[in-house]
Amino acid sequence: MSTAPRLTALDALHRSLGATMTDFAGWDMPLRYASERDEHNAVRTRAGLFDLSHMGEITVTGPEAAAFLSYALVGNIATVGNGRARYTMIVQEDGGIVDDLIVYRLDETEYMVVANAGNAQIVLDALAARVGGFDAEVRDDRDAYALLAVQGPESPAIMKAVTDADLDGLKYYAGLPGTVAGVPALIARTGYTGEDGFELFVAPEHAEQLWRALTEAGAPHGLIPCGLSCRDTLRLEAGMPLYGHELTTALTPFDAGLGRVVKFEKEGDFVGREALTAAAERAESAPPRKLVGLIAEGRRVPRAGFPVVADGKVIGEVTSGAPSPTLGKPIAMAYVDAAFAAPGTEGVGVDIRGTHEPYEVVALPFYKRQK
């Protein structure tokens, strides 16, 4: 028996704006409002407003919260300063990636772990199973937050119109408590688009007030509401991995080219250390397939699971693919054999329904914003 999808606090507002809704990780979410290309281009050139309330917030508190998170995750959470955030991962004992996460340090003994929507319960269960023996508490706060994001080059100007928080002093991957349009919020300078922007964690009952205030403040700057479809093409252009595509339990962080997030030098043991040590050694001696960018020479769009080919052999697999509004061509991320991973490697193609379409191998990301 299927269960009804969960609704965010902004569900009625999305429908009033004519959004096309879709079931995503058990949530009814806006896919697009009008043109996903227009929404994508708005974020690249002006600003877009997203409802991300499907993300999973988990609070960890207690005197040993930092030590616990450093044990449960691959990163060194003890070195995260107050008001800062860190990208990290949670893995299985065998090193397989359970999810990629952002951890915010809210104060001396309080952290917020933000998990992907589809993995939130899995991450919550894993943290709850690992907390034994630590003076720390794991709390499910998914219902305590709505999450809005303002992304794009005009986002600082829009935010300054609705808050007196010190945005100029707010660095990338940092957060501070403040008031936005009269609403108490955690203001984080994070995002998943490749642009400057802010993510605003607020109580669900304040979400609509904040959305309307941001819409009004953003109107002179060209801000428009944006759905999950353009969020996907934005993150793809920015070379950002998506769980279930570039990241899975079948891959370790070293297989995904993200071994830098694993901090072996931190004090004490952590879940997956032994397996990840072996994975790091393997990556040095026999490089695994590497994640690369592919740009089409033609117009056919590659999709996840399509084989990457060269010399008549399969040398890899597409993990994500879409038309790129910014580049004006189809693009893809793919894991390919190390011998074919160098930018400019010739003779590489994607098998699209039996036809080998030529693709250029490029370094990621496809797009990098001007600072």
C-alpha cells in the first residue's frame, strides 16, 4: 500500500503559483513553475527562490557531540568552529557512502546535520545506532524546520533588503542566527547551484511569510520561484554530486574522487576507518574509475546508466546527464577508466540506444562562477 507524499508548509502556495508538482523522496515538491530553462538562467544571472523543506535536519547535542560526530562521520567535526559548516559523509563499516551531509555547528555543544531527503531516516537511524557510549543526544528535527534558499548573483542584495544580519561577514559554508523579514532564522551561506546564495532554516509556520517577503524584495532584482528540475541542471553544471547517481553505497569516498573529506588524522577511531584506509591505498596503487565531465558534440542527451565507450569497449557509465542551458549543449558526469579520464582524451563516446555519440572529456566543474 502506497503512502501519501508529505507536504511542505508551502504546498498551497506552490499550487497557487501554478507549479508542476512531483513526488520526490516521499515529498510532493515543485518540479517547475513555468520554464525550467528560464528558472535555471535566472539563478545564473539574477536569483531564484527554492523550497527545500524536504531536506532532513538532525540535531546532535551534548558535551561529547563533537567527539560523537567525529566517530560517526568521516570528517573531523571537532575542528568546525562555532557558526561554521562542513561538507562530510557518513559511511558503512565497509566504506560505502550512506549519504553526503552538511554539518553546522550552532554553538559549543549543538550541531545540526542536514541529510538528503531520501536518506534522512537512514542517516537518523545510523546516528542513533552509533551514539551509544557518548554523552550526546540525537534528535529528529525534520518537522521543526522549513528550508528556503535564495541563490544567484543578486541574492546578497535581496537578502540585505530583508535582514540587518552581517551578510558581508558571513563566509561561504558558515551560518548565523538572525531575523529575516521579521522571522527568526538560521542564515547559512550554502547552496547546491554553483552560485552565491543563502539557505534559511525557519519554523514551518513562518515559511509562507518569509517566501512572500523574499518574493517582494527580489522582484526588482529579477528573482523568480524555482523548482527541483533546474536545481538538478544547476548542480550538474557545477559538478556537484547527487546521492543515488555519483554517490552510492557501492562507492567509497575515494572511488568518488572525494577522499579529501576523509580525515584519518583525527583523534580516535571512526566508523569505516579500516575499510577506507584500504580504499585509499587502492586508489594510490590502482586508480579507480574517475568522475569526469562529458560535453556532447551533437544534440542527443545522455542519461544515467548509459555506457561510456572507446575503442569499441565499455570504459565507464554516465551517472547524470541533461541539456546544459549555460553551455547550450548536452552534458554529463560519468565514471570512466583512469586511462580515459584526462581532459581532451579522444575517441570517447556515449552509447545512446545503440549509437555511439561523440563526447569531449573535460575537467569538472563545467561552470564556475566569477568571484
